[in-house]
Amino acid sequence: VINYAGDVILKYDPKQIVIYCGENDFANTDTISPKTVFNRFMKLYNVIRDQYPEVPIVYISLKPSPAKTNMMQKIMLYNNMVAIFSLKEKNLTYADVYSKMMAADGKPDSSLFYADKTHMNAKGYDVWNAVVRPMLIN
């Protein structure tokens, strides 16, 4: 997203920005740390803030995909870093979809995903809508 920020974010005059980023960073290599992904998020955040210092931003937490249980610890740590950062920032809201997508047994709710266990089905997007929609500016 950093590389394409000029095309997908900065050339517009948004009244709000919604971000979902970082999941593929973890999926691309086993050696990446939550801190590295957080630093990438911070770079993107600063690129946005340089041009839009007051525009409200909603950051959607990374989701707990059943196919990516090997990454869950890193994803939880990363999500926590962003959540803590968002508490200190004006006009940055953290949308926690992660906890809403977990089953009672503490594992990702497989019913929210297609058979590939990575991509969400309509039920998964319903969860996101319930969390994110109230945070959006009309």
C-alpha cells in the first residue's frame, strides 16, 4: 500500500480513510516480525498524515484466518501494537474484527470463511460490517 499510496489514497480528497494492511506481510515470509509490520504501518500512516493531518482514519485489525493459525501469535501482537498506538492518536480509530471472528473455543470461526480458510464469505463480511459501519462517517 505504501508504494501505491499516491494512486489509491493521496490523489483523492477523502473525508475518511479506512485501512486494512499487514496480513500479506505476515503471509509472505515466516521470518517477519510484528515490529517490522508495525513499522510499515507507521510509514503508511505518516505518509497519509503528511497530506491529511486531520482526516479520520479507521484501521481494521487483521483477521484470524483459519488457514493462518501459524501466524496467529504474530498477528495478535501486531494488532495490539496498532490498538495501543490508536489510543494515543487523534482521529485514528481501531476496529477490532479479530476478537469478533473467534469461536468460543478460542480458534478462528471457520464458518466465516470459504473452503480455502483464508478469504471471508458473506457471513465474515457481516461481522466486519457490524464492527466497522458504526465507525464510518455518513
